[in-house]
Amino acid sequence: MKTRSLSLLMAAVMAASVAGCSSSSTPTSTADSTSGSTASATNTSSDKKILSVQIGPNPETLDPALNSAVDGGNMILTNFECLLTNDKDGKIAPGAAESWEVSEDGKTYTFKLRDGLKWSDGTPLTAEDFVYSWQRVCDPNVAAPYAETVLSMVEGYDEAIAGDIEKLNVEATDDQTFVVHLKDACPYFESLAAFATLSPVQKATIEANGDAWATDASTYVSNGPFYITEWVPSSYILMEKNPNYWDAENVKLDGIKFNLIEDSNAAYNAYNAGEVAMIKDVPTEEIPSLKDRDDFFVDPIIGTYYVSMNTEKEPFTNKDVRKALSLAIDRDYLANTLMQGTYSPAGNFMGPGWSDINGTDFVTNSNGGEEFISTTDYEGNLEEAKKLLADAGYPNGEGLPKITYTTNDAGYHKAVAEYLQQAWKELGIDMDVDIVEWASFTPMRRNGDYEVARNGWVGDYTDPSNMLDLLYSTNGNNDGKFSNEEYDKQMEISRTTLDEQERSNALHKAEEILMEEAGCIPLAYYNDFWLEDQTKVKGIWHSPYGYWHFEDAELVE
């Protein structure tokens, strides 16, 4: 097993074997894992250099403005290129913009686009395309879940999100110059300019095809190193090298085939048969036998696996009920036994990897350095949970109706659901588990059509606001509908203050409020684990944001 963290290496050696699936989904047949005459993980019958991989099932959407899932984001970043990019060292680098300048007050960003940029259909890409794309993210008819997160700091955002999208103060001063005017300085704005939601999209294609533009290879026009040439739902998406990409000469692959396999056992079978060279979804029951293999990798990412409770529905309107549910969970058992050490127990909402003031780790400065919820004192937590439930009017669970936990059947999700069923039984609470296919699960959760649901977040950039903004009352990704006036106030301070210490204090205060109110239930900190045959492919790199990058990949001769 290859890993960047010794602690992860030691944890993954644990041998507890648990039935489960993979990390995003539900089953398709092994036959669907390949298409036509493609029988190899690394080439097709035409001898093109096609890399065959699996990183997830049918994506909910590949519209950059609408996506909020890691697998969809990974495919989008393979097809599109933002103004800026994240390089393999975690640094911001030029993308579609070859350079950029920031005004002295930090409120004006001027991006200079590269010469001769084109869309995958060969038509010119100009600064006006970025104006259209960024204003589209604010269009209430589009309802982009990330709109507030990525653009609320731009002048005119409030008017734009209310319907007058041209009020968003972004402009093209000429074909190659894109200018953004901020209300206040934003220390992580360059990271937003590299974020998939703000990818450029082609106005003419969208106006001609409506929402369907992002569902068909023939209308999916992009500007990145690859573009979609074939799309068979529930089977595969074939992306070929984009000859109109500005750096096409350095892209070594002729294409990438994303096999849309939802069942981890089917993915594993395809990998063992040599049909795919890399799979993200590894059967959890296979991990003990894989842990010492050179093709098994574990890598930390910034993010937290958590549970959302619909705070608009009884009994989850009651803070004590929410806290009781949270405290009744043995996080050490969950992460280190049930999840076999591939995750780490979470006593906070914000885990390792988030950046705080002076380059320190946010988690080390949280709650005086102590966990909000002890991950080692389960017995003490359980006693407190029973007391809170009684205080809420439900002693030993009496009078509390049966609840339903919704999840998709992938990775450890089903096993976690079954454990929660047992853990909450200790409080006298009965729970049903509702397994929903991946394509339906995320819109159901976003729409609030659930009581309790599996959730999680992987960072898009290292500023802690990226996760803490999720629980802001009006955020499009606030699936639990958590609303707290003081929480919102602290997040607003973090958005507007120019004082670094005041901003850090506000973000920490927000997390304290979230944990005290049990606005969600953190379970474990994420790590990615996958299989990759490096005798067939080299140059794939994995980012702390949970993405695999293929632009530098090449087949091993």
C-alpha cells in the first residue's frame, strides 16, 4: 500500500472484514464496465492510447454550475479549464489565464487570457465567455448550489442572485482581459478562480439546447485537455484529447474512458480482468488482502464524512435530540474497525488539512486543542446522550417515532447505516434504513426529502470557510436546513473583516456554535483509497481535494 501518511499506513493494516460496497453508489453489471471491442485497460482496437478508469457511477450532472459531487467534479475538471488551476504541489497555477494581477486593496482581479483560446468545437473563447459563465452561476433559474460560496464576495452578487444577473460586477475589457470587482478583499479568491463551478461554458450551445446541453456528447462543448466524444449512460463516457486545447501537444493520452460502474465488486472484477487500470471504488471486504500490495493506495484528503438531520422536521428541530444522536456514536469503532482504518475518527466538524492563521492547521486551534466530542470516551458520551434524550422528553426513546436514515449503497455507507441503527437502538430509538441509488440520492437530500441522511464534504480549497459555509442558512448545499442567527453572523464577519485574527476567531466561533447546536453529526475524516496498476499507466496524480488528474498521464509501453 502506498501512502503519504505513516499513521494511515498503520491504520489500514487493521484486518476487520466488513461487507460493503464502494464510495459513491449502487450496482451495474460487470458487462457494462467496458464498451464495444475495448478489452484492455490501456488501448482500444484502433490502437489509440486510451486509458480506461473508474471513478464513479452515472454522475448526477456534468454542468459545472450545477455539480456538487466529487465524481462529477473530477470529470468536469478533465473536460474544462478554469482561469486558474491547482498544480500537483497544491499551488495555484495559470490555466486559461496566463497571468493575473490584484489591486493594492485586494478588491480587483484582472486576468489576462492566453492567446488564441478555443472551445473544443474550434470556435474562439474570449473573456466575454467568462462574463456569461460567472453571471449564469448567479441566475436563480439555474439554481447553482455553489453560487453563494463562490461569488457572494463579488460586487452586485445580491442583485444578481435576486434575478438581475448582469449586476454581478465582472467585465471583459477586451477579448483577452477579464476583470472581477469584489465587495471586500477575499484571501482565497484565487482558489475560487480555479474551482470547477466557475468553468467557462459556451453560451451559444446552452441557448440552443437548454439544460440538455450537458447530457449529450454532441452538445457538450468544453475547453479543457479532453472533450466528450461518446456517452452511454450507465456504461461509459469516452473523452478524447482536445486538439483545440492550448497545451494539447503536452497531453500524452489520446483519450480516457470513464467506466460508469456503481458496484465496487463489479469495478474490482473489471480491474482484475485488466479492463480498467485504476478504480476508485474498492470493495471494503477486500481491503485486508490489499493493504500490502504495491497497487493499493491510501491518501489523505481534506473533508469530513457526516450525517445530516433535517432540522425542519420533528424531532430534529430539538437540539438535545440532535446532540443525543451524535454522542451515542462510537467514532473510534466506526473509523478504525468498521471502516478498517481507511478513515479517521472525527471529534470535530473541521479535520486536518484546513489552513488557519499564520499557516497553522485549523483543527489544532479549535476548542483549545481539544476535540468537541471525545473519540476515546464512548461510554461517557453514551451516558450524556441518554440524559439529553430524557431532557428532550424522550426517556429511553419513549414517545420518539421511528426514524428513517437515507443513504446510497457504496463504500462503507450501508455498513455505517447498519451500525447507526444499532448505536441508536442503545437510546431506545428505532430506525429504518432506506437505500437509494446514487443518481437520485443527492437531489433527494438537497431538496430535504429525508429525515436523516448520509452526507460528506471534500474541500474545494483549503480555507475553512469552504466547509463552514455549508451550514450558513441560505447556502445551496445546506442539506440539513440548519439555521442559526449567531452562526450566520460569525460567517458574515469572516467574509468581510480585513483582520486575519478576527477572521480566524469568527470561523472558530462558528464551528463552536455548530458543534454545540449539533447542526450535523461528524463521523470520520476522509482518506481516499484506490487501486492503480502502474505497470500500465504513469503520471496520474491525486489531489487533497479528492480528484485524480489525468492531464499528465501516459501509458507504459
